Amino acid sequence: MERFLKKGTRRRSATPTAPSPNKQDCDCTSTDSEKDVLPESQKNSKRSKISTVWKYFKRSDDKKLAKCLDCGKEYKTSGNTSNLRDHIKRFHPSLEPDSNTTAVKRNDTASTSSSCRSSVNSVASLFKRAVLYESNSKRKTDIDNALTEMVAKDVQPYNIVENEGFIKYSQVLDPRYKLPSKTYLRDVLMSNLYKETSAKLSLIFQEVTDVSITCDLWTSSANDSFLTVTSHFVHNYELKTASLATKKLLNVTNHCSQNIADTLRNILIDWNIFNKTVCIVTDNASSMLKACAILQIQNLPCFAHTINLVVQDALRVDDAVIKNLFTKCKSIVRFFKQSPIANENLN
């Protein structure tokens, strides 16, 4: 054994080696494989990680803002994505990314798989954005305007845009169009249409010399009283009619002639046609006749209302035979109206 150890000692001593100054120098003499692995590991650990939230946002040129690719909302950003991730979580939960950032690809297989997923997500995102029209697109603006005109001309309620049948009908016509809410329809679209139409009508009134007015007081189903004023005039050799206002009296608790006259005067002044109004057509109510006298504008009683009054006066007779005849006629009419079977047999 001693002989073997001595022999091994002689062999080690016989091999010339350079002296190592310290232990650290010895550790540096590693294998080639160790040299290759260590720098790659350090390189991977230093690579920056890209958040998945940037699949759904696009940075501005100055890198200060981030714009949502789905709804167009912009947020300030300096590299932190917390507010961007919160936006996706609250407004686009179906697009919510994972809580952890995407890891750097370490091999060709993982890189290819990730690229495929990114492509699929990008295509899906683009497809979803293409489903609905942009809020400022011309197509959506044209449909909004057509919808507003339909509601105005056909006297439709604002909540028609919330009716299930109308929503389905709109989606079949154009799946990319999203109906506005009734609040937006009333406060924005209808208000814009009123301003636009009023401006056009005001320009027409500047070219007109004479205007006639029809007005009447009426009560709504909610028991509110309104005064409706309609204008009639000739423009470009054509007879035109335009509704000017439907509004409550200045004093809603008083239907006297002075209150009616003051309300009507304000409407005509707003349209700058008070001095152009040559005639006001009303019913034969004494308050309306006196209101025209206060305004010093000629009054013309409604012909249909006058005929109705004439017929009613003619039927007010003291003859018993005629009264009995009227009673029998009313009974016959009442019978057929109250009996669906009798009404069907009559038809």
C-alpha cells in the first residue's frame, strides 16, 4: 500500500503544473460546458418581461399615453400597467390578461407556441373591434340621425331603443350598429336635431314677409296644460307648415287671456316673427279671442269648430219628439258598442 501511494506521489510530482496563487484562480478553471451555461442563465434573468396587457393597448409616439384597442380610451403611463390592467378588468372582463407577465421564451418550441397564441389573440381582438362601428364613424352618425328623425316625425317614444323587438330588428338590419340609450337619444341626438332644424327654420323666416298662426290649448294624459303653436307661410311659391312650440303657459295655474297672450308673444318673439304674424286661427273660446285682441293681431275662428258649435246648437231643441228620437239613437249605438256579439252580427 505504501509502495502504491509513493508511486502515485511520484507521478503527481513528476507532472509539471503551474502554481496557483489562490483558490479563486482554481475555481475559474471550469469546464467549457460550465462557461456556456452560466452566461446564458444570467442573460435570461436580465431580460425584461413584457406584460400581456400590451396586447390590448397601444402606446403613443411619445410613450406617455396608452390607448385601448377595444374602446379607444386613453390612459397616462410611464411603464406601470396597473391602471391599464384595471381598465381591462372593469370594462373588458372577457379580455382580462393573466395576473403574471409573460415569461421570455427559452426555446424554439415555446417561442413558436407563444407566437401562435399571440396571433390568435390579435386576430380575435381585431375581429371584435370590427364588429361595432366606431363612435365617430360616418356610418354610425348617419344611422343615428335617421333614428332621431324617425322618432321626431313619427312621434315615437324615446324608450323605443330599449324595446326587445326593435333591438332585434336593428341587429338584423346592421349587426355592427349599436342602438343609443334613450337618455343619449333624448339629451344629445334629439337636442342636436332640434338646434339644426331651428337654425334652418330661422333662416327661412328671414326670407318670409307674412306668417299665419294656429294655436290651441290642450291637456295631456298627465293632466298638464300646453299651448301648441303652428306656423303657416309661403316659401319659394310653396305652402309650408312648421310647428314652433308646445310649451306650458307662463303661469300654469291661470288660463286667462292675458296669460295666454304673454305666452304666445314670447314664442313669436323667440322666432322673430311677431311683427310678421298677420293672423291667428283659434277656437271660439272667449279667452283665445281676447288674447288675440291683446296682441292686436287679427283672429280667425276655426271653421271646423264653428260648424261643430252650429250643429250642437241646432240639436238643442225643446221638441219632445226630437228628444225621444235622440234618446233611441243613443241607446242603439250604446247597445252595439257594449256587445261584441251584436256588433259582429251587425257587421
